[in-house]
Amino acid sequence: MSVLISILITFLVIFLVLYLVQRLPIDGRARQIVQVIVIIIGIISLLRYLAVF
């Protein structure tokens, strides 16, 4: 059950960070790079919770 809660919290954090990145007044290319980095870190953390790493 705690793994499910951790996965849900991770999803919420990823969506929150992506939303905040959209609100930043930065260039479109830089915004896209930051979004890709956030998504990659989120996927890695989800795989860690699923005991892949």
C-alpha cells in the first residue's frame, strides 16, 4: 500500500513541477528542455518505486 501512495505522490509532484515550469517566463526551447529533464527524473523515480532499480 505504501508503494501505491509513493507512486501517487510522485505523479502529483511531476505534474506540479511541469505546471510551474509552464508558468516560468523563459524561452520556449529552455522550457522544453526543463520539461524533458523533469519527465526523465520522474520516470526514474517511478521505476525505483517499482523495484526496477
